[in-house]
Amino acid sequence: MTKNKSRCPWTGDDSLMIKYHDEEWGVPLHNDRKLFEFIMLDGFQAGLSWRTVLNKRKNFRKAFDNFVPKEIAKYDEKKIKLLLNDKGIIRNKLKIYAAVENAKAFLKVQKEFGSFDEYIWQFTSGKTITNKFKNIKELPVTSKESDLMSEDLKKRGFRFVGSTICYAFMQAAGIVNDHIVSCFRYKAVRRRY
């Protein structure tokens, strides 16, 4: 963790949030399993804080077979019941069922496009959208790209993928760079990717 650096203020002084911000958030991601993890966790975040999800991330990895879509797509009622009783994760029945359906939809997208990466980056023509916000209050919660992504994901059978969730996913996966310009990661992400 880098101390005394100017960073996006949403991290606060939480070491886990700072580590996530400094190492993952906004870095262009092209690994299908990680993309699935991010979209799944963003779905579980709906109505909650990212801090809550991040604090349960290790438990999610264990409970959901390290976010391997092929495994999650096979979950049956017995496995879902185990998940509903797992205090280490967010035990929302609709979100757990959605995770299983999303894994199935994810596999179909991979089959159709060759990879989920190929599919998901088409919404920005394969490039990161780099914004130039000076203040965290300027950050939008949706965009025309997240609207289109949400609409298309829903058509393909995904759930918990509204435009706001899609925009958060785009930020996390580096499809959009929403580090504020004074943040030390803003230029680092632009330069590196």
C-alpha cells in the first residue's frame, strides 16, 4: 500500500479498499475468469456498499469455486441451500440464483464470441474510456455504454445487471478510467494500458 499518495477519496483509510484501489480498480482487465468475478461481485453489491463485498471477497471465492463459471453453472438446489446458510457471503436468495444463471449465460457468451472479454469490450470498441473528472461528485453512475451493456446482458439471460451495476463493473474492469485526475493511479493506468 502506497502511503502519502493522492488517491480517489472513496477509499477512506480502509486498508483493503486502498489496496483494491491501488492494484485493481480501473486496470483494464482481459481475463475471463476475473471479468466473471467482477460482474458477479458487482451484482452482489446491489443495494450494499463495496466495502461490504470486498470484506467478504475471500469467502465468496471459497464458496463459489473461485468464480469458475463452469462450476457455478452446475450448482443444484443442495449447493444453493449451502450458500444460503454460509454466513461468510451475502446470503440473498435472488442474488445467489442469479449468480448460477449468470454463469450459464456467461458460458453461452464465451461460446458465441470466443471469450467474454471479446464480447464485453465491444461496448467501448475495445478501448478504455478515460474520463477527466476532478471531483468524485462528478462521477456518473451510468453511461450510454452501460445502458447498452445492461440491455444486451439482460437479453442474454443475465440478472442483476442494471445500468448502474454495469457502470460499476466497467469502472472496476478498467473499461472506463474514473480515477479522478489528481489521483496517482489516473496517469499510471493511462500510461500503463
